[in-house]
Amino acid sequence: MRDDRILYVVIPCYKEEEVLPETARRMKEKMRQLMAEGKISPASRVMFVNDGSKDRTWPIIRELHESDPLFSGVNLSRNRGHQNALLAGLMTAVNEADMIVSMDADLQDDINAIDAMIDAYHNGCDVVYGVRSSRKTDTFFKRFTAEGFYKLMKALGVDIVFNHADYRLMSRRAVEGLAQFQEVNLFLRGIVPQIGYKWTTVEYERAERFAGESKYPLKKMLAFAFDGITSFSVRPMRLILHVGAIVFLVSLVMLLYALISKLTGHADSGWTSLMGSIWMIGGIQLLALGVVGEYVGKIYAETKRRPRFIIEQVLNTPEEEKR
Ligand code: UDP
Ligand code: MG
């Protein structure tokens, strides 16, 4: 067993005033139980990251922190999205923690899986992925699109854990490894496998959102999926190249055909096919340009090296200060 056992649970929150009190209550129970069992140190914390919510999320976090040092808070200067908020929490927690669990605020991730994650950590794993054992509570549409997405990522050659979202445990050195990835287009579940180290998975049942509504409407979900693909795979670009090559070969055959028709005197019958091919090639060119533009856009964002988050305030009482 390892001796270092300070656990930080990082929870990004965006407009979560409806679920926060319940999440805090359940997490407190869980942390007390883990402490009683000696699995985690009494210096462990639950760290809520307020992702620029304008509702009562931050006041609630502040109240929690004042009522019990078990709760910490990080307030971002504005809304930066789930992945950046999570990163901000991880980078703040890594200063104090030996292991960090990340999870959503809405209690969809079964917090009882944390026990098994910590056991795996004590057995020498640096990364423990929470994997959903079923998608019973999802709508057919969500299940279909989500599982399709994981399969597509695999097909595109991206190393990604099937049915794993952002519910995972990472050791301190794994998070320090993550800190070295400087990309701005964050897709954490694609980056974490790149860190390496010994890893394992823990299965859990995903519940329905406890209260409030999803902060990932279809539009955001699609943008996130697209980001994931273009940040980790150049295959779409290559595919376009292949299509371009094939179209070029086809056009050579068409040229030959057109020449022969002209020589044999059937020239003006070719107007329709000519118009057709002009439109088709024009379309393919635009498509290719769009894909290339997508990657150029990514390069643009990366070269600017903008900060991925700005922290306005940190509320945390590490163990040393209490003494
Ligand atoms: N979230 C965030 N910033 C955002 C959107 C979401 O920090 O801009 C948080 C949200 O509070 C939750 C987690 O990310 O803790 C996942 O969001 P949600 O549960 O709405 O996504 P879903 O489970 O529907 O995919
Ligand atoms: Mg959710």
C-alpha cells in the first residue's frame, strides 16, 4: 500500500445550484466513510470549481467552505467550458493532493465507485478510468450518438477508453504529466491515455441527472465530438487527399471519354455530364477546403497560447494551516 493518501475530488460546476447541496451532502458522507476506513487522509478535500456561473453556485460553494474545511472552492473569472474548468481544478488540486478524482456535479457518476478507484491506486495504478457498465438511463438518441462517437474515434485511430467520460482517478504524477500537455483545444479523455503509466478501469452504473438540466445541449455535444476528432486525428485530412486523388483519376477517364466523343462527332450530347462534373468537383473542393480550414483554425488557436483558464479566487484550507 502507498503511504500518500490525500484525495482531492474535483467537481466542475456550471449553474448547478439545484444539485450542489445534495452533491455536497453525499460527498461528505462518502469522504467520512473513506477516512474512517483509513483509505484516505483526513487532509482530503472536495474541490468545487465554479465555471463562471451567474446563479447561486459560487455563494453555495463559499458557504460550504465556511461551514466545513472539507470543502474547497475555485472560482473561474468567467465560463470556460467543462474541460477547462476541470483542468483548472486539477492544476489547483495537484499542489496538495496525492490522488485526484474528477467527476460531474449532477451525481450521474456513482460515487461508490471511488472506493474501487482508490483500491486500484493503492495497488499501484496511476490512472483509473470509470467506465459505464450500461446506458439504461440514457435516451436511445444519446446512447446511439455517444457509442457511435467512441467507435468512430477508435476507427480514426484515437486511443480512447470505450464508454469512459471524465470520471476518473489520477495520481499526482499523472496530473503532473497532464500539466505538460499545453494544448488549448482540450479533449481530456484523449490526452489522459497519452500520459501512460499503469492504468485500469472500474465499472459503474450511470444514473440520471439528480436535478437541473444537461449543460451539454446537442450543439455543444457535436462541437465537443468534432473537437475531439480534429484534435487527435489527421485521418479526415488524409481521407480528403485520397478522395481528391480518386476524383482526379476519374476526371482523366472523363477527359478521354470526352475526346473520343468529340472525334466520333457526338460532342454536344455531353453538356449535362459536363455541368454535373463541374458541380461535383466544385463541391469536393469546398469540402476539402473546409476540412483544411478546420485544422488551420486549430493551429491558429494553439499558436496564440492563450491561457486556458483564469482563476479569480481559491478557497482551500490545507491541513497544515489548521494546526
Ligand atoms: N459544466 C461546466 N461548464 C460548462 C458546462 C458544464 O463546468 O460550460 C459541468 C457541469 O456543471 C457538470 C459537468 O460539466 O458538472 C457535465 O455537464 P452535464 O452533466 O450537463 O453534461 P451531460 O452529463 O449531460 O453530458
Ligand atoms: Mg451530467
